[in-house]
Amino acid sequence: MATHVAVLPSDALDLPISAPSGSKPACSRFLRLPHPRTGLASLFLPYEPRVDDGSKRNAILEVQAVAPTNARSWFIGQEVVADGKLLVMTPIDPAFLLIPILQSVYPENGAQGMFRPADEIFEDAAANLEQTSTSAAGKDNLLIVSKEDVLQFTSLECCQSALSRVCDVKEITEDITVYRFSPEKVVQYLRVKVQRLSVPETVEVSRTLIRNLAKDGLMEDGKESLLEVGRIRAACDLVAQYTPPGIRSLLIASYDFTLLNAHFKSIEDENAALSVEKAVKPKAAPTTTDKKRKPGTSQGVEKLKKAKTGGMAKLSTFFTKKVPA
């Protein structure tokens, strides 16, 4: 079995991991699911975090590989790991993973669709995603989202509880509940995340965000209102890393960024004006001395040519034989 170096949450360190065809519990098997932003097959790992009260719950990790530019290896004790990639596993909200799964069974023309039981929705979604990814993957099996993996994910408790965050819900009877994917409810849920991410205490933790806000001129005195809107826009961009383009557009449209867009437009216009000014600015004309100077001569030689030599002995007189007095 290949060895890999990974970084993962401390409450997942005891997690047993098996191959997709192994006999380990399903909660310890890698799942290939559509990425919520790109729709491409990506790896995720369900696990059961350790809880202080002894209760059990499940969650899911996103698996990303950080590959070095040049060939590298890891040294672990007396062993050399030839694969120099670093696997980074971070928790992800299962609601993000539900969005592309639910979108695969609802019309793309904006129609709301019908209320249906969760099992029926997931069964159709799993079949649609497998068929679509198989057609697009060709011979590359790593790009295929299998029906088995989708159904395994949707059977998790964390997925079932996240369903109500992105769907309209109706309880028909005590035993029958139906769901319908709701982009409006998704946007409401994402706005809660944006609000939490845009508070100054959270933004100030990220040097990248602070640097970008300063680069956009939002950290200057007197621009506090613009800075607040800028933090919201930055939080939207972070959340949008895990949402499809259509959902991202709906999220951005739910805020009023008119003043911020006007600020960015003024910066662009100012930079464009400076570029034009530099392009049309005439070059300095050469001086008179530079015009008369012959090619290959220096300023010192030119000065010597202009020096007064009247009354000075010629250089040849120092080499003639002196006549005795």
C-alpha cells in the first residue's frame, strides 16, 4: 500500500481508512463526489469526529493534494516516501456538496420542480451524475462520479441534516417528508456564512484579505463604510469558492455593491489615465553639447579640444636635442 503524508484535524487522527473495495466501515472510505464549484470529481472522506460527551456524529473532509514543482520525497524515520505530495484534509459543510447533487435532478430553466422524497431525489441524482461524468471522463476512471459514492454520501446523517438548509421542506405525514431544491434558501444560508466571515475579527486573521483591502484603497481614513462593504464582498468571494457559478451570481446579486463598484471604476479610470499620460509624454530633447559631440568621443576629450593652447610649448620640444649655450 502506498504511503502518503497528510495534514488533517486532530479529531480525525484515529480514523481507519480502507480502499474503496475494502471491508472497512463505509465511514472510512474515500468518496469521489462532484466538487461544488467546478462539478469535477474530487475526493472526500467521511469520518466520525471525537466528541467530549461520548456521542457519535459524522462529518466529511475535503481532500486536496499539494504537489511540489520539482520532484521531492519525505523522510519518515528510516523510511523514504517517494511521493512528495502533501495531502491536506479539511472539514467541509456537507450542504455545499449537496448543491450540485440536487441541481442534477432539477430543471435548469429556473422552474421550481416538484416536491419529492429524499431517497427518490438521491437515487435519480446518483444515476444522472454517474452517466454525465462517465460520458465526460472517457477512459479516465478517476474523473467518474460513481452512483455508489453519491448514495453513500447522501446516506450520512450529516448530509440528511443539511438537506433542510438548501431545500423547501413539507411534512406530508409523520413518516413522509418531501423536499424541493431552493436556490433562494441556498442564498439565505450562504448569507449567514458571509455575515460570519465578514466581521473585522475574522477578516483580520487573514493577511491576504487585509493586503487586498489595502491594495484597493479601502483601509484609508474616511472610507469606513466602503471598507465594511469590501469585507462583505471578500467574504462572498471566499464562499463562492464552494458554490456553482449560478449560485455565486445569485449571492452577489443579493447585496448592493454599487458604491464599491463605483470606487473600483474610479481606480481603473485613474490608472488608465496615467497609462495614457506616460504613453504620450514627449522624451527630453538632447542638449547642444550632445548634438555636436562626435560618435565615440567622451566629454573630457571635447573639453580638451576647446582649451586655449596659446603660449604653450609643443610636446615635440621636449624630445629635441638641446643646443649648448
